[in-house]
Amino acid sequence: MKTVWIATGNPHKTEEFAAMLGDDVQVKTLKDLKEEPEITEDGTSFEENALIKARALHAIVHEPVMSDDSGLEVDALDKAPGIYSARFMGEDTDYTAKNNAILDAIKDKKGEERSARFVCAIAWIEEDGTEHVYRGTMEGYINDSIKGDHGFGYDPIFYYSPFGTTSADVDPEVKNSASHRHNALVQLEKDWSK
Ligand code: ITT
């Protein structure tokens, strides 16, 4: 059975990769290493950070590696939190506080002024070191309140028009069929199955 490593500690991401790669691929993550490497995400773009994570793991396992760097861009906040989405207000701050801070920061903005998007860069490094990077987005708005119990992170404040509600307020399969991660994975899948 083929093994693909995912350079992540985030179980939500691992689940989406595993579903896309199918049953004949064994998925391993940073959690399967004897010791997790310290990875400093000091790139200036989602793509750079995705490559930093994938290269760090590829240097250890020398097998195919994939990684995901993602986040929320709020246009009224100059695209913040962007690549700092996980670190915004501190890694250990809960998402109710982070989401409320964003709602508060743009409370005077209306309609189109509340535009935002989820962005996902996925890196794939083949066993021989060949590198690929893909970008997927999901365009929406910041809702006027927290809504929904599914998903993770910023889903409860991300209004997606085709859903008519937030990405936390629909079943995970529904979100995953339209998400930024899905849109990047679809591109990877085309090259993967070549
Ligand atoms: P790894 O680096 O270990 O993969 P991470 O969660 O730290 O996991 P990132 O550095 O890529 O990942 O940060 C992404 C953050 O962006 C994530 O923690 C969420 O806050 C947000 N985010 C990304 N995708 C999201 C989604 O589908 N729904 C809601 N929030 C999302």
C-alpha cells in the first residue's frame, strides 16, 4: 500500500486529505513520527508556508508528502488575519474570542464591505523531491454574528452565499464539497492520478 505523509497536526485537515486520497493510500502525519519536528512557518505567503512544512517532513521521511497552509482574509482588515490565522491573538486563544474580535473590528461595515475569503495552499513533494503547489479559495462574507456548530476555526463567522448561511451551519460534507481546501485538492488530484 502506498503511503502519503501529511505535514500537519490538524486532524480536520488530515481527514479531508484521507478522504480525497482514498482507501488504497495509507495516510500518516506528524503524529506518527517518534518526535515531531519544530517547524517555523516564517514564509510570507500561504504557498511559502505550505512548502516549508512539506520540506521539513520530506527531509525526514523521504516519501511523498503533502501539506496545507490556510487562513481567512478579511478585506476590511487589509486581508488579516491571513497567514497568521492560527496565531491571531495567540495559538491558545479560543475561536469564540478570535471570531468575536473580528466581528467587533468590522461592526460598522455593511454588505460588500464585509467580503472575505478562505485561502488554502497545498504543497505536494514527490518521493524524488519534485515540488508542486496549488491554491484554492472560497469567497464569502463575514456574518454579523457567530452561527453554526460544525467545522472549526473561523467557520462560524464565514457566510457563504450558495449555502445561505455560515460554513459552520451546514454538514461537513457540504462544506467540504465547496471549500478552499477542496478546490486546491481537486487540482492536486488531477496531477496525482496522472
Ligand atoms: P498545521 O500547520 O499543523 O497544518 P494549523 O491549524 O496550525 O495546522 P495553519 O497554520 O494553516 O494550520 O492555520 C490555518 C488556520 O486558518 C486554522 O487554524 C483556522 O483558524 C483557519 N482555517 C483554515 N481553514 C479553515 C476552515 O476550513 N475553516 C475554518 N477555519 C479555517
